[in-house]
Amino acid sequence: MAVGLLGTAASGLQAFQRAISVTGHNISNANTDGYTRQRVELGTRPPSFTGQGFIGNGVQVESIERVFDEFVTERLRNTTSSSSQYETLALLSGRVSNLLGDDQAGLGNGLEAFFNAVQALADDPSSIPVRQLLLAEGESLVARFHNLDTQLDSMRDEINGSLSNMVAEINSLSTAIAEANRNIVDATSQGSGAAPNDLLDERDNLINRLSELVSVRTVEQENGATNVFVGSGQSLVTGFLASELRTVPNNFDNRHLDIAVVGAGISTVITDNLTGGQLGATLDFRDRMLDPAQNGLGRIAVTVAMEFNRQHGLGMDLDGVAGTDFFSVTAPQVAANLNNTGTASVTASFDSANIDDLSTDDYLLGFDGAAWSLSRVSDGQPVTMTGSGPFFADGLQIDIAGGAAAGDRFLIRPTRSASADVSMLLGNPREIAAAASAAAPAPGDNSNALLLANLQVAQTMENATTSFQGAYGQLVGELGTQTRSAQINADAQAALLSQAQQSRDAVSGVNLDEEAANLLRFQQAYQAIAQVISVADSTFQTLLSAVRR
């Protein structure tokens, strides 16, 4: 049925009014973050048949579409996650690198000053002031170990606080995404399948903010909802439901926080599976930089103390008494897994004969029901143990007592707390053993003092390949290399993020020049259609006038 000239014109007025409204909406949101421009898709209305053929009935709005490219959006999301990850990693690693590499606060000057005092003792072994200076420099060296460890430990507390805050923010965003899913599905149903464009933008913005915190994958459902996954496929948002993340104490150490996902009342630790974003960077920094840095500092403290104590015990003090320990050394930390079911207990000590084999690694000691095995925490690689009880490996002696059950595990941290626990045992300058033990003590005997001074350059670390200061230099160098690598990656990812954002803006962003041209085009079309209304009215009035006659 023909709608007539007025109906055809009215359809045009309505269609172009919609087009002008959408264009105004685009212009209004030109500076709204994450806004995706929209466009009106127009189509002809079904024609009417007359004796002379089909006559058109005007225009109609087919749909209002988002100008959206899923591939470009996904690339922006992934790049956002990577950029946030490396920016955070570079910031955190730079703090550790700068701390240990600082000329004034670092350990290098402390070791240098301590062994200079030992050399001064060798030059004047009977001088009480020189001996007092050595004790003072020993205390200063211990204080440096303590200060550096305190700052690293403080950073560990900051990491725990950051993890808790990020988990809380992730939970807030996942809840908001689930609610956005509900709103989108409801709006789509009410709109007879039409997409609620602004709600889709809102959800995309939430997912993008989530990707700054952790790497995510998304899967869109037929009803319009989007499922969000983290880690190796753990569901964070499923339809209208959001799974909760929690920080939970590690089974070996309450201060070492893990991340767990809670679903159906079951808590599953997913720490090792989380990557990307600020959360992934923070976990990576803790495992790859902070732990090795604190372990490396502790290893130097252990080796300096044990090697100095060993040589000091071979000499004699001013009163002809054999030298005693100069420094204190604490035993390695051993923690049992909370899920152990056996009665076994494990203790560890340093193997003084092979102290140069000591590494910066932490270890997992496990029992499979038949035999014990040792592996590195950092990469899970097995470590060879010798002996049948006690066991020996990497400068450690491991003693086991009691009965273990299959699956029992113990965490061994040889040097984690060593720099915090090292201390001076000697307080009397006369007790410094500068003389050789084989001879009667004489005021000028500096034989043992010379051997103590030689420890500064002796190859006592890294399997007898480097000195104390060499090992510290390697530690600082490795941290610096990792920091530089993180900064290079951060710069590269920032450039890629800028490119991805430009690609997204080129597709979905609002171009004010283009919108102004569209506004003018639609306005002219509206005015032309209005003229058709005027002509139709004039024609109708002419017809009425003819009928009245």
C-alpha cells in the first residue's frame, strides 16, 4: 500500500533527524575515553506496486552501529597489558638496582673499608687503636648488611600491600564487568536484538582497565555477554558471575603471598599462571629480582663470615689464645609445607668445606615415598645430592629425622635471612688473632693478619671463581642488566601502545572534521525533505481548491 508523498517525506525527516542526533552524540563524546563512534545505517522502505510499477516509500533507519574492529581492540588490550607490565617492572627493578649499586649505601665500599682495616692491622699488629678500628669497621660492615636487608625487606612488605590492593581492584572490575554483561543482555532483549552501543563501550573500558592489571582473554557469548579469563584459562567472569581473587599465605611462608581464585567454594592458587599487567610484573619482580637480590646479599654475608671465622680461628690473639669466631652465622631457613602428613623434620647447615659452592637459589626438598629429591625453586630443575644421610648439595648439609610421608615437602632458604642475622661476636681488640698459631705470640707477628687481608681477593665464591667483591659486582651487574632490559622493553611497549591506540582511534575514534561534514550533509538532506513536505502541502491545497469549485 502506497504511503503517499507526505509519508515518504516524513520517513526522510525521521531518518535524518536520527542521523543528526547520532552525529551530535559522536561530537559530544569526541573526548570521552574509550568511546566508539556510531553511525546510522539507512535503507529504503519496501516499495508499493501500482499499475505503472513499484513506487518507493522513502527511507528507514536499519540500525545504529558501532564502528568497531575486534582485532584492533584486542591488539590494544594486549599491548596495554604488556606496556603496564614492563613499566612497572622497570620501576621496581630500578629501585633494587639503585640501592645495591649505590656507591655510598652499597656493600662495595663497606667491604673495601673493612679489608683496608685488616691490612692496617697487618701493618701494625700490636696497635690497640688499629685493632679498635678493625672492630669498628666490622660493625660498620654488619650495619651495611642490616641496612640493605632492611630496605629489601621493606620492599617485600610494599609488594604484599600492592598485591592486596591490585587483587581488590581486579575484584571490583570483574564485578563491574559481570554487571555490565547483565545490563547488555537485558538491553539487547528489550531492544529486539539491537546492540546497546554505549553499554558495550562501558564494558570494553572496564576490560581495558583490567588488562592494565593482568593479562586477560575474552570470549563473547551468543547472548552478548563476554567471559573473561586470566592465567592459563581460569575464569574471572562467566556471564553474570564474577569469581573472586584472594591473596593467601604461601604454604611455606606467611609473608610470601600467593594469588588464589575462588570458584564454587574452592580456592585454587594460580600465582604461577598469572602474567602481564601490573600484577604479573609485581610477581615477576619478586621472584626474579627481589628474592635473588636478598639471597645474593645473604650469600656474601655467609661467605665473608665463615671464611673470616675459619682463618681467624687459625691464629692467636695478643694473649696467646687461639682465635674465636669474629662474626656470627645463622643456619639456613627450613620450612615444612603445611600439608605435610609425616613426622619428618629437616635441618640444614653450611658445609664449611664447600662453602664456595653456595648459590643464591632456594630449594624444595621432597619425599616421594621411597626417596628424597632436591630441586631449585626458581626453575624446578633437580639438584644432585650426595651422601645417604646427611645429604650434601651446593654448599649445604641437610639432616633429616623422623618419618616422612609420600608428598611431604620442605622449603630450604640457605641465605634469605643471613644478611639480617649476621653480627659481630668479637668486642675486645686484644682478641683479634693477628699472629700465627704455630708461634708464640709476639707484638710484631702479623702472619695471620696477612692471611686475613688476602681473603679480600681470594677466590672464595662461585665455585672458587671469584672474590667477595667480585660476587657483589656480579650481583649488581645482573640486577642492572635486568633493569636495563625491563626499561628497553618498557620503551618499546610504550611505542607499540601508542601505535595501537592510534590504530584504534583511526577506526573507532571521533573525527570532528568528518562529523562536521556529516552534520552538514544530514542537515541539507533534512532541509530538502522539508521542502518536499512544503510541495506536498501546496499540491494538496491546490487539489482541495479545485474540488471546492
